[in-house]
Amino acid sequence: MSGRTHTDARPEYGPERTCVGCRERAAKNELLRIVAVEGECVPDHRGTLPGRGAYLHPAVVCLDQAVRRRAFPRAFRVQGAFDTAALRRQVERMTAADSAAT
Ligand SMILES: [Zn+2]
């Protein structure tokens, strides 16, 4: 009631999401938002695509774990297999660009 008890509000951090691959929490802007478009996992770089999103580290290991534990159908609430080939290529390109920059 004093208005000063909001110690759990952390305005210095953005919203957190859980990676569907390694299940670790990370800042939303560190994760790649994935949406399902016609049975395919599509990275939503601008965060503008409609529908349920899954959050994933832009890392092949996390993508592999997500595929292995069928995290995408669960996240999208849609049964079936999702094509991750194009997504994998993009993640590989992102991680390659990352290591080239360092
Ligand atoms: Zn991860």
C-alpha cells in the first residue's frame, strides 16, 4: 500500500523468455522468436509475425535440442512436424557471422 514494495519489478531488464532448446531464461531480445508458417519454423526477426511464438537462442545446439524434444509443436500448440531446414540455415549463418565478428 505504500507503493514502494515493488521490489520484483526490474525496469532495467527487458522481458525474459525461456529458450525452447536449452530451457534457460534469457532476455527476450537475446532470443530469436520463431513462428509457424504453413508447417515451417520461420524466424521472426522483427517480432511482427502473428501467432504463437517460440523463443530460441540463435544457436544450432539449442535448435537441435528443441527439435529433439518436440518443443515447437508444443510451443505452437499444433500437432505435427515442423520443417526446420531453412531456420537451421539462418541460425548457422547468424552464428557464423557472430564468430567472424570476434
Ligand atoms: Zn538455448
